[in-house]
Amino acid sequence: MTTETQSASTTAIAFIREAVRVGHWYLEGTMADVTNEQAHYAPPGRANPLGATYAHLLCSEDMIVNGVLRQAAPLSASTHASKTGLSEPMPMPGTPDWGDAYAAWGRRVQVDLPALKTFGADVYAATDAYLATLTDADLDRDLDLSAVGFGQQKLGWMLNLLLINHVGTETGEISVLKGIQGAKGYPF
């Protein structure tokens, strides 16, 4: 894995785009050497298999950016329907039984890593294309996130927690899930 650098910008949106791009780069570096066996290993306790964690991150970003923010069909329901690399779709957050449905899905879902990585690359491209349409003033736009338990929030808050932070936390989980299987976690 080689490091990537890009000149800093003075706009908040440019910073967010760079943070998301670097997060995706680091995630994909962490995923680069994952085997099918590692992806499906069910760890003890309540943790999800690594493949389900990766799928969760990609599906969530697709739903957040394309479904919620763009108000369009997520890629998983349009251009990538039946081509996400998942044996079944991830349950939708915000439903009354989501916690139980998601936990069961996480243990049950089978992933085709090459297809899932292709889906992920297209999700990343759609995310960057959406972010490129924003101005710094857009970050103050109000969003109603009550359906997923976050109440009224600003777009900037959503991008920070549910996009940038989410990529980082899930990359950490994937690294740990690799490590408990005896593999090198992060790519450095």
C-alpha cells in the first residue's frame, strides 16, 4: 500500500471530500488481502463476520448518500440490483426489529468479495459525485433523521458521523477481525 497525498484546500467541502477519499483508500488497503475464508469467519460473541461488516459499510453509505441525501434509488436497488455481491440485501435501518434482523443477517449473509468490491468502488464514485455538488453553505441544511434515531441534525453532522466516522470505525473493526484470525489487520 502506498500513501496518497493531495494538496490541502480551504473549503469545508473539499476537506470532507478528501477525508472520505482517504477513508475509502485506507479501508480498501485493509481489505486488499482478505480471503473468502476470513470474510466468512464467525467470531465468538456478537461481532459480525468481516465480510458482513464490509458489506454493512458499503450498503449504509449507498443508502445514506443515494437514498437519503440524493433522494434517489440506492445503487443496490438500481444499477447494482442483484450485483452487489451479497446473498441477500441488508435489512433497512429504522424498522422496529432492525437490531435483531441486522444481527441475524450479519451471521447469515454470504459475500462474493470481488463483486462487493466492484459495488463499493461505484458507491465511492457516487459519494464523491454527490459531495462535489455541495457548497460549504449546504452543510447547515437541516435534516430529519428521526427515523433512524438521530432527530433533527445538520447535513455537516450527518456527513461527519454517518460517512467519515463510519468508514473509520468499520475499518477498525475489519482490522480486528483480521487480527483475531492471525492476519495483519491494517495495511501498514
